[in-house]
Amino acid sequence: MKITWRPRPFKHRRLQTAFAVAALAAAVALPVTLLSVGGGVAAHEILALEQAGFQITVSAGGTHGIGDAHGLAARIGQIGEVAAASPVLAASVDLFAAGMGARPVLAEGVVPDEFAATEPPTETALFPNPLPLGDPTDLAHFSNGTYAGPISADLLLSSPLSEALRLPVGSHVTLSGTDVESSGGAYTVTGTFGLPPTLLGPTAADAIVLPLSDLQQLTGTARSNGSAGNLLDSADTIQVGLVGEATLDPNAVQAVANQIQQLVPYYGVTSLTQEAGQLQGSEAILTGFYVALSSVSLAVGFLFLALVMVRRVESERTTIAIRRAIGVPASQIAAETVGQGALLAGTGAGLGVLAGYLVVASLQRWGTADVAAIAGLATWVPTTLGLLILGGIALSLPASGLATRAALKLSVAESLR
């Protein structure tokens, strides 16, 4: 006799169970993905603030809004607990190399010693130490605001720019505040620096660093009329680093920030403790938004589970009626229904956590560079994941309650007909 194997038909109940588990898994995977990635990005930014080489930033409205930058930095440096005050000017200039036309570059003017003292470790490692920019204090060329002192004419090129233009250390270039080469000055490349990886956007590879007073003269921000007008000495920001344990003391940081604010009542003075607090507040708001968004999917999962549980009771009405007729307590039937709901919800929630992890891992591996970088910051907090699973199980209780109510309301006589 020939035996033919035939696959067992996929029962409707199994299909309902699979759909219920899948719905709950999808409902849990959304908050897992949102909370892990969002929390990771926020934690990364807070850590970056805590590890920054400076704790206070002075800024002003408008373009290059800080005036008397050298003098103000010196006065800030006299405040107790201040280790360094670094004025920074950023501007676009044109670079001319032999045989090439104008190349727009982003220039940063700095005071070498102060700049090195206020950069975070992740960025100082990208620069030569010490910075080969001539006068480390930038006071010789500044010459008490006359800009009549000897100019160092040194600059650092970003390594991508140096390679692209084939300008090794020792090369000579011309920098100009306009696209006219004859209006610029000759500079020597004395070093190169690397570029830090960026999180949310491409890095400007065409970048140079030179002394603050040099860039001020190139861009017309030294004096109002070349070298004869009123003193401008402009900068965009002044970054202030504190000494020793004061860097980690919010009260000390705020006290120094208050003293600086008294020096410059019309400038903005921001401490990184304020930024960290604002970032933490924003994280709390985003977390609330994530939870609210996720509640929609969880509600859908709950409704699907409730529907499946009630339909299961209806399909087993005869079995339930027989059990009640032979004296099985209602509490036992209710406990079994609750257990079935909790098992479905727990399985769905566990698979949802796994699905969320796989989504983030997929983004890290196959996403675009920016997406992969953001996904790579995801944090997996066991407590949060555990609460999500427990929350999924807790959602099964109302659904099981509806199914239990339906089971106990069945008429034994009618169900046995």
C-alpha cells in the first residue's frame, strides 16, 4: 500500500495566534527602535558636552559680533578658575596656489596656545602639538591693537585639502579676503590637521587654521579702515576653559559664567551645564513623544489581541461549556485565559525587542553613512527593554479580561446543543 504524505492544514486558530504575536511584536519594535536610537544620540551629545575642552562660550549677535576680542579674552583670563580664554573667528577666504585659481576655503583664526587649551581631547589629537603658527600668544602681530607687529604668515591646512592641492608642509600659498590674488598676502604651510567625524552632516574639508590677527587683517575685521580706523578686533566666539575640578562643578561653572556676564552684559554667555540641562529636557520631551507615538501601535496590538482572545473563546464554546458543566471552577477558566493572553503578549513583546534590535543593526550595516552613524549610537538599556516586555504583558490583562467575561457569560445549555 502506497502511503502519501500530506501536509497538515494550517488551522485558523494558529493563524490568529501568529497574527496576534506579529501585531504585538510590531507594536513593541517601534518604541524599542525609537527609544534606543533617540536615547543613544542624546547620551552621545551630553557626553560630548561633558568632555569638551571648554565649559563656557561667549557669543554676540550679527556676523563677527564680538569686539576687542584680544582684550576681552585677557580680562576673562584674569577671573579666578579660568585656565584659558580662546577667541575664534571663522570666515571664508580665497587660497591661491601656484598654477591654480582661487580656491574658497573656510578659515579659522585662533590664538594658538589658548585654542589648544580649550579644544576637547578628541580634536586636539588631530592637530600638531604645539601648533606651528608662530607666536603662540598672537600678541606680537596684534601689537596692542595696532596690527603693526611682525606677522608670522603661517597656516595649517586640513589633510584632505593638502592632498587635493598637493601642498605639503613647506609649500607657499597666497591668502586673500577677496578673489583678487594681488590683494592678499603670502603664507607658508607649516602643518596639517585631521578632520573629526561628523554625526549629522558632511565635514567641510577645505579648511585652514591661522593666527587670529592674520585672519582679522585679511577679512577687514581688525580695524574699521584697514590699519588706520577704529579698533574692531572682531571674533565670533570666545571659548572659556576652567581649571581642575571646576570643570566638573556646575556651581563653579555658573559662578564664572556670571562674572563673565558682568564683563559683557550685552553678549550671550552660555555654559555647557545649561546646554546639557536643555539637552536633557529635550530628551525628556522626545521620549514623551516617542512613547505617545508608540502608544498608537501598542493600542492596535492590544485590540488585535483582544479580538483574537474573544474569537478563541467563541471557537471553544463547546469545550468551555463541558468543563463548566462538569464543575470546573470559573476562577480556573479565568486563570487559564489570562495565562494564554500573557503567553501571547510575552512572546510578541520578546520578538518585538528582537525585531527592534535587528532594525537598528540593519540600519548600521546597510544604511547611508549618516543613518549608519546615528544608528551606531543606539543604547540598549536592559531596564527599559524589560519594562517594554512587562508593559506588553500588562496590556494582555484587559484583553484577557474581555475574553474571560465572554467565556463566563456563555450559556452552558445553548453551547451544548
